[in-house]
Amino acid sequence: MANVAMVVTNACDPDPRVMQSARWLTEQGHQVTVHAYDRQQTSGAISLIDDVKIVRYHLGKSPYGGLIKTGLGIRKFQKFVLSKLIIESPDVVVCHDADTLIVGCKLKRKLGIKLVFDMHDLQHTWILMSNPKSLIRKVISKAMQRKLLQRLKHIDHIFTSSGALEGGKYLGFEQWLLKHGHASIVIENRPETVEQVSLPNTENWTVSHIGRIRDLASIKLLLEAVKLIPELQRPILHIAGDGTEYNRVKQEIEQFSDNFGLQHVFAGSFHKSDLRSLLEQTNVMYAMYNPERGNIADGALSTKMFDAASLGIPSIVNADCLMGEICMVENLGKSVVWGDSEQLKNALLEVKRSRVELEKTVSDFKIEYIRNFENLLNN
């Protein structure tokens, strides 16, 4: 059995994709340690969950989605975890997203071990989140993409989180990788279990945005749509999470409430154990993103949509992309053209009392993941 090291630049609290794949490997008898960068230093230094050991590195606080501070913090983590893994000498290193690949490539070169890349997203697009039109950020993004493409040449196997539907119109990350000459296996970020929860109330209704708060433009679009709804019929807006745009989003919503009247709740950061209670308060999940930064158009799939659907909650997502296509094909909510506040308003009102059924879970991908991992070990 293999000694597997996984590397991720978040606290892995929660990171369902990392933990699911780690559990799949421990179920096969492998030893898995997740090396996680706890940027906010809010989680325990060491955890053991389902035989998966999580080691969290506390190296000073660093923001998500920032520029200089974020970059310096990640570089510090990369150097620290690399020095530790050179000593520990695992059999396989699994790098989650591109900002950990420098660690994996150096380990492979020094130790000759197997290198797996699990691409959850196009990491070089994150730098564009706060300001997609910034020339400096575009230059940095292009440089990050070049580094990624250079490092892909050294990888033994690639998993990624999205691929085009059979006969579908829109492409996913699998096709993005193929365009650059690299095959991959799609493992979507879907939950393990499905159930139906009842509507949270009968009179008022709640629209939730749960997760990292990085995109002010999407919240502004939501408020434009809410403004079109008569005041007495407007939803409660529930924001749960933290991130680089948290303060600006909070200010925007509070100002809107002062001017137009809007009930709102800010839940702040949360742990995986809190997710269910947050979802149980939700009528509609809002999962739209500014497409200018690129990853939505290239095939990003929001875990919000799948998490909500696992409890019967509909989502509102971007149209004209893979995420919107999946949403409509599987009847998980409504897709809306970016910037169309009237269409968004209508979609919110249409689904606020509806329920959906998620028929496809991550179990559909488990066998494929294990098979590919075992083939890698045997070759």
C-alpha cells in the first residue's frame, strides 16, 4: 500500500473534494496525509478524520484572493511543506490545484515519486476575481498560466472537476486541458448523499450565498434584481462565508437595506459541520459569478449548486456555460444571463417555493478515481 501526501493551500476545513478522494484511498488501505495551509489559523493543527490525517500549517495569516500578501503566504507554505515532504519521502504526492504544483514537481525531481494533479479550478483566473480588467492582474494571470503549462509536462496523472456533457454545447476543464495536450479524468465536486428537506418557512423566503465572498459584482447583480421585486415580497438575503470582498459586500447590502429595505443576515465564516443548518434555512441558492475572469466560461462548476440540490434546494446559476447547461439538463434550478437583472428577478420568484432532485452523486465517480489511482501505482 502507498504512503500518499496531499497538498492544498486552504485549511481543508472544509474541502469536500480533498477529503472525499483521501477517504477513497484510505478505504483501499493507503495511508493518506493532507498537508493544508491554514491561512487564517482558525483550525486545529492536526486532525484525524476517517483515517485521514490532516496537518495544518500555521505560518501567519494570509488573505484569500489577495495579491502580494496572498502570494508571499503561499510561497512560504510551499517552501515549508516541501522541506517536510523531502524528509518524509511519500510514495505519491497529490497536488490540489496549480498553486501546489511547484511542490509536487520538485518532489518528483528529487525523490522520483509519482505526481498526481487534481485540478479543481483554473487557478490562474483567481487573480482576476477582484478586478478582471486590471492590466497588472492580467499579466500575472498569463504568467501563472505559463507556469502551469510548463509543470503539466511532469505530471503522471491528472484529475479535474468538469467535462463537457455528451452531446452538450459547452466545454469543461477536461477540454481546456486537452486543448493544451493533456488528458484527464473528470471527478465532479458532487456530494455523497441526497435527501429532501422541507421548505424553511411558509411566509418569508431566503436567498443564500454560502461560501467564499470574493465577487462583489455578483452581489450587485443580485441586489439589482431584488430591487425589482415589490418590497413586501422581497426575500431575506443570507450571506455566509468570508473572503477578500466580505467587507465591501457587507457595506453594499447594508447601504441597499438603508435605502430600499431588505432583511439580511451575515453569518460569517463557517465550518463543514455548519453547512447543513445554513442550507436548511435556504429557499434559493444564489450561485452566479462574474464571467469576465474566465473560469466560468471555461467550465467551472459551483459546489454550491450541488450542495443545495443534495437537500432539494434549487439554485440560480450563470447561463451560457457548462454550469448553466448542467443546471437545466438535471433540473437543479434556473440559469440566467449575466447582467440581466429582470431575468434574475423572474428566476428567483419562479423557484422560491420549488424543490429539486439530485440524481447523480460523487459515487458515480468513485470507482473511476480508484481505478485510475491503482493503475498509476502499478505502472
